[in-house]
Amino acid sequence: MGLIYMKIKICGLTRMQDADIVNEALPDYIGFIFAESKRKIYIEQAFNIKKSLNSNIKTVGVFVNAGIDEIKRIVGSGAVDLIQLHGDEDSSYISALKRSIRCPVIKAVRVQNSQQISAAQAMPCDYLLLDTYHKDAYGGTGQSFDYSLIPKLEKPYFLAGGLSAQNIKKAAAVQPYCLDISSGVETDGVKDVEKVNEIIRLIREE
């Protein structure tokens, strides 16, 4: 038997052909980035990709310090099943968001120390997402962090930050709820069918 089964998210889909790639590989989640990024997507594009996805794949909308009305509009379009907050959103913001929108919320923590991660568990989100800290970026650095900083957590968490076929087994060994992969399955900035299939095989192999 291989690694313990855990969920997989392929983040940063931008093209209709990306739907074909993930429909073949069948990750549990895919991510649409609605914040400023080289992978930024717009509602109509996201909705069209969502319509083409296998119904078992859940879509995550990634936002950075967005207004609640903007998130509500995008969720209302039907393009997004879960919300990922990747900015400086605090507990009061998350509470207000959850009063306005009924779908699960993932809160990203840009990891600096164990105490910071432990404290984040008190936030009223459904999941945490642990990502690499960089003072000039909210995410997408393509770099991993020291997994020994991750304390024992009660709240399920996504693990992100520079994941690729080269380090995915090390990441899986800490047993997160979900492995979150983006640039590690790209070639020249776009999703690569062979890399997506390879990394999912490595995670789910028996």
C-alpha cells in the first residue's frame, strides 16, 4: 500500500483545456484565482470551466483582501463551491462573510512560526491552508517551508507552497487534509497534463 489517501487540489486553472486535464486526473478540488496574479481568472471564464468539470471536482475561489460583495457576486454566479481567503482577513471579516455566504471557507496562513498556526485554529473558518511566508507576496512563491513548524492541529488543513513531484511524498508524510499544487504541475506557466497525472499518481499510488 502506498501513501495514506488524502485529498488533492490543483490550483490556478485558467484555460478550458485545463478542465480536460483535471477531468482525466480527477483531483478533489481545483482553484480559480480571482486576485491579482499571473493566473488571475474572471467570472465568465471560471463559470465556463466549472460547467465542463466532472461533478465530483469542487471549485475553490481564491481571494486576497476582497470585498464581501465581490465574493458574494462570484459565489452567486455558480463558479465557486468553496472560498479561500489568502490575504489579511481576520476573524471578524470571516464571520461577516459566513453570515452573508453559505459555503465553506479556507483561511490561508503564511507560516512564520508554530504559535501563529495554532492561534489560527481559533478563526471561524472551516479549513486552514498553510503556505510559505514571503514578505512581498501573499502566495504563489513556488517555495516550500519547514514542516516541523506545523503543530498538532484539530482543524483540517491544506498544505501548499512549492509542491512538485520531487517533494510531494515529503509533504504527504505530514498528513494534511489536502495537498495544494499549482506551479509544480505547470510547464511554461500553464498546466501540463503529464505533470498533473504524475503527481496524482504519486499521491494515490498503491
